[in-house]
Amino acid sequence: MFARLRYLTELTQSQRIARRYFVTNGFDGVLAMLGLLMGFRVSASVAMEVIIGACIGTAVALFMSGLSSAYISESAEKQQELHQLEKSMVTSLDESAHGEAARLMPWLIALVNGLSPLLLALLILVPLFVAQQHAWPDFLAAVSPLDSAIISALSLTFLLGVFLGRVSDRGWLWTGLRALLIAIITATIILLLNQFMGHS
């Protein structure tokens, strides 16, 4: 089955599309989590259960949005490509590898697009899950679970930039730092808005 999927992926060059979706939607998911966590960070004391519930709700919404939007768009694209190929060959390709790819690849791409923000969000929330179970290690006592989750979000932003740099054959350090800068700017804007709202 995996060999067949690899063949269909290579046939349609869908790995490039899936990789692009993974980075872009994963980046959106990480920034969404960072925004939520920063919002809780600058707010009054909020229960851990509330923070986790809000973040998981957002992650699930990103998963469903990514899954459905990617499937709808990619399914239409693949069907159009298949119809154009059938028109040029003057024959039906429904039972061919191209027809199979037109049916399966949109699902594969949609899963990547949906799962990337969900999995990255869950990874960011690991410190909160640990704290919720009252298992926060002593050597991290100086850092709160919420701050640890924010650091995780910033780190994942940098790593996504590094991944994108390696894929595009550009300087991985520069692309990583550029992605990190975007996350830092996002966090700074939230802090400034909170200060502005607090003084208004």
C-alpha cells in the first residue's frame, strides 16, 4: 500500500504540495497557539484547564479547517488535471493510475494540511499537560508551564523556518531566524495591545 502511495505521489508530484501545506498550515497553527498562550500570559490568572481547553478547541478547529479546505481545493484541481489529460488522450482514465491519484491524493494532502497544525499544537501544549498532572519537574521550577509552552511555540517556529530553508536550498539559519522574528513580532504586538488596552 505504501509503495503504491509513493508511486502515485511521485506520479502527480504531490509531495511538493503536501510539503508546502505542512509548512504553511503548521506555521499558522503554531502562531495561533502562540497568540492564545500570549493572551493568557498577559491576562489575569486563568485555570490550567481553561487554557488547555481553549488551545485544544482552536487546534481541532484548525484541523477541520485545514482538512476540508485542502480537500475541496485539491480535489477540484486534480479532477481538472485528469479531465485535461483525458481530453488530450481522447480516452477515459478513471481506472488508470492517474484516475486513482486524482481520487486519493486530495485526501493525502488534506490529511497533511489538517494534521500539521493539530500535531504541532499538541506538541506545544505538552508542558501544560505535564503541569495538569502535577508532574512539573523541579529543575524547571523557575519557568512556568505557560512560559515553557510559549518557548516551545517559538522554537517550533524557528524549526519550521529551518525546514523550509533546507527544502528551498536557501540558508537554513536565515529562514529559521526570519520565521522566529515573525513569531516574536506577533508576541510583541499582543503585549503592546494589552498595555494599550490596560491604559485606555
